[in-house]
Amino acid sequence: MKVVEIVKIGSELLKILSKNDVRIDDWQYVTMYERFIRMRKEGVKYIVAVNQLAEEYGMSRATIERAIKKFRKEC
């Protein structure tokens, strides 16, 4: 399959993603975000959760916070 065929198949979804500032590689943060939500429901403070996730996932706190902010945004 060629790239053009993949783009044609997913063009409507790609338009929606692009319109909402969602990057194709944002999928890699979904599991981390779900873990963040669970931690917050368990009563873990925001900064503690961010610090722990940054360490667990080998990402900076800023990256974790950007992903959280993006995933909280309404479309």
C-alpha cells in the first residue's frame, strides 16, 4: 500500500485531527494520560502525579503537562 492510499482512506479523520491540533504521534501519550487520570482519582496531587509519570515514562515534566493539557481540551 502506498502512502497516498493510506491518506485517502483516513483523510476525514486526518482533517479532524489537524483542525484540533492533534499530532499523529500523540497516540503514544494515551496510556500515560489514562494513568494520570487514575492517579488523580486516587487522590494523588497533580504535581506528584506529573513527577511520577515523568520518571516512569522517561519524559520531561513539561512534556507530560503538555500532553495532559492537550488531552483535556474539548474539540
